[in-house]
Amino acid sequence: MKINWLALSAIIGLILCGVAVYLSVNIYCIEKQIAQKYSSIENAKVQAQEKIQKIDLLEEENENLKDKVYVIETNIWKYSPVVVP
């Protein structure tokens, strides 16, 4: 039996080409998933930073309101008539 080396090498080449394409597609899909996860992580970081800034602003506003309440309470005690029995 005579082996047709040209046909055999062509078949092996096609098989290797198919494997290369299959691996390339899988690598592309994995890279795409990694990019999506990285993007979602970056978005989460930005959202967290925005929330931290909002919390900082609210803390500052809260302190200002506490100061105003203290002034109002002080004025109430200062100017209200006190009944002493």
C-alpha cells in the first residue's frame, strides 16, 4: 500500500489549522469576558468614589446643621422667660 504523503500532510495541516482557529476563538472570548469584568470593576470603583464624596458632603452638611441647632437651642434658653418657683 502506497501512502500519499501530500494528502496526509494536507489533512494534518487542515486539522492543525482548525485547532488554531478553535483556540483563537476561545482566547478571544476569554479576553472579551476579562475586558467586561474589568470595565464593570472600573465602573464600580467610580460609583463607590461618587458615593464616598456624597457621604463626605452629607457629613459636612450634618455638622453645619448641628451647629445651627445648637445656636437655636442656645438662643431659646437665653431669651425665653424662665419661671422659677
